[in-house]
Amino acid sequence: MSDAFWQSVDLSTFWEYRQVLLAGLWFNVYVFACSATVALAVGLAAALLRVNRSWPFRWIGTVHVELFRNAPDYIMVVWVHFVLPLLLGALIGRRLEIHPFVSAVIALGFVYSGYFAETFRAGIQAIPVGHVEAARACGMADRLILRRIILPQVVRRMLPEAVNQFVSLFKATTIVSLIAVPDLMYQVSMVIATEMRPLPLYTGAALTYFAVIYFVATGVRLLSERWRNKIYA
Amino acid sequence: MDVMPAIRVVDLRKNFGALEVLKGVSFDVHTGSVVSMIGASGSGKSTLLRCINFLETPSSGDIFIDGEPMGFRSDASGQRRLRPLSEVNLMRRELGMVFQQFNLWPHMTVLGNVIEAPIRVRGMSRKQAVALGEECLARVHLSEKAREYPARLSGGQQQRVAIARALAIQPKAMLFDEPTSSLDPELTDEVLSVMRELAGDGTTMIVVTHEMAFAREVSDRVLFLHNGLIEEEGPPEQVLGAPKSERCRQFLSKYLH
């Protein structure tokens, strides 16, 4: 085996910097948690627009979905961080700056809201209209029906698909190092700059991401399966 | 003395676009009585039932539940206006509806389905609602299934849960929209026997049905609908036994032979 091979699998340097790197990984988790919240909230709002009875609402929802689903997350992160403050600043006539963490959350949150909107929409449309009529016939108001009858079923139905999107979103958090959010990749680059040993550090980062995503996603799938499947015969 | 009917329908009309489904239907349902609606598919019976609790908005006409206008009311200038949804929802609690497809909420247990509206709509405490829910499940003979999920029940059991759910809102009348039409014949009887018991208890009921034997046995009145109009109405022995209208005779001949 060549030296390069052994170098790339010798993770001692990675382990040596574990504290700095772990702090970086936590940043990935923070960015993930915040942008997932934004994506879910905005995605649900967009989905409700998409299934609205009146066309102007549906149209706004569709524009939202197509705009963000078709925007590369890399470009969006850069655009929100560098271009958006210039545009907003020009509008209000003041210099604006957005904190890198906030830019990352907005960019990823909105890009993924496009995907979540479609998942929510498919989930909502899969609910038989009879379930809603039965609730109406009992005198339930629309908001109550959404909260008690529709969403609990939608969540169960969309969970497998949503887990895949959460995985993509978590992977996408690795690009926030571009705008200097101190995540794992950012810390890895910093360590590489001092240690000059990119192979083991990149390998370590890859393995870490893989392990985190694999175990969390598998755990969520396993734990939610029984709960989800109660609704099916 | 004129007794206020539990449900009064006056000149009810409903269009879907150019299609006129109900062309002016009027009838009364007195408290404690059972009215069956029969007729071919497309005759407007389901639409009529759905108009009564405003799942469909009538194009014109009036519906009174215990004398109170459902859906519409007159404003100060005497103009007829659609009631706000919140008022329609209040009125809907007075009518329990049972659907052909059961429409149980699959993510809730049987008891959860039954106590949902008492808690969220009637504002009962959980404890009160559970007591009421258990009582309603006992009336449909499903007390032992309270903790099951609907997916684990047979069609007949699901429909009985749906009946318990409708009873739990403590309505003034029950509306049944072809409650046995999506059941296998051997499951039909368990649902009909529960409905027979309800009728025996003096529950006010409107039943859209194709079960002629049931209609004859349980109903106080039978309405035969044809093309959006009541073609014939009267006591079951008359409408089902000796119909005056030719169309009603033709319709019934398909069921009796």
C-alpha cells in the first residue's frame, strides 16, 4: 500500500483536534436545527397556499416552491450572505450586514422549504376528503381540523420522505463554511492550514458526517415505524 | 297544536353549475321519528342529506333545526345571508352524520375518535368525555374495542364506531348517508341492528338507504326521490307496499325481484 493510502486512513491527527472539530460539528447541528425549523414552517405555509381554493394563493405557493426548489443551495448561501444585504441596504439607504449564521439558516431554510412544501402538499392531498367532512359534520372549525385531523396524519405519512430531506439538509450544512460559519468543514480547513495534512482530516470529516447521519436517520426510522404504521390496516 | 319539527326542509334547491340536483324539496322530520330516503343513484338523496348539515351549501331554500334556520339567516334589512362558518359549526353539532365510507380518523384510537368532538367542540373535560364516549361505544356494542385503532377493525365495526362518534356530539338528529352500502352483506346486519336499536330508543333519524326491508321495518315515513324531487312520500307500507307513482313502482321492482 502506498504512503498516501495509510496517511488518509491514519486518523490520529483528526483525533488530536477532536475538541475543536466537535465544536464545529455542533455548529452543523445548530445550523441544521434552525434551518430545519424555518424549512418546516415556511414549507407548511407554502403547502397550505398550494392547496388553497383560490388561485392567487395557489399561484404564490407554486412560485415559492419552484423558486427555491430549483435554486442550488450553494448559490443561495452565497447570494443571501453577499447580495441580499446589498439589495436590502440599497432599498433602505443604509449599509447592512447579515451574520453568517443567519445567512446560512435563511438560505438553507428557504431552499429546503421548497422541498418540504411539496412533501406536505402530497401528504395533505393524500388525506381522504371524508376525514375532513366527518370533522366538519362534528362541528369542528377549519383550524382545529388542520391541527387535529390533517397534520397528525400528514406527519405520519410524510415522515420517511421527510427523513430523506433532513439528511440532505444536514449534508447541505457542510457548505456554510463558505461564508465562514465555523462548522466542522471550516474547522477542518483551519486545522489543515496548520497541519498540512488534508487526507486524514477530510477522511475523518467524511466518516464523522456519515456516522452521525447514518445512526440518527436509522434511529428515527426505526423508532417512528410502529407509531406511523398504526394508521394503516 | 302544531309541534315544531326537529328538522324542517323548505323548497330546497341545489345546483352544481348548470346541473340542477335538487329542484325544490320540502319535508318535516318530527322528533323521535325515522325518515328513510330511497331512490336511484343520482336522484339527489345524498346531496339532500349533505345540504341539511351544510356539507353542501344549498342554492336556495331553508332548513330549520328545531326552528332555528341552518346556514342562512335574515339580517336587519330582511335580506337572506349566509351565516358565518362559526355559526354553521355550532348548528352542525345538533346533527350527527354517518357516512358511507365510515371516515374514522385513523391516527386516533376508537375512543379517541369518539371523544374528539365532545372535548374540542362541546368543551367537555376529558373525564366527562371518556365517560360519554364509553357509554356511546356501549350503545354500539364495541366497549371492548375502545383502545384499538380503526385499521384493526372490520368494516361493520368501523361503521358502528362512526355511529358512536356521531352520537357522542349529543345531536338532536342523526343523518345516515348509505351507512351499509360499502359493507359486505354479512357485516350489514350488525350495523342495521344498531340503527334499529337507536330508532327504538326514540332517536330522530334520516336514513338514505337501499335496504328496503330495513326502511319498511324502522321508518315512520319513506321519501322516494326522483330527479331532485320527492316523487312519493308516506308511511312505509304505502310507499314500499303500494306505491302510487309508476317510477317508484319501477324502482322498487329492482329490489323486490
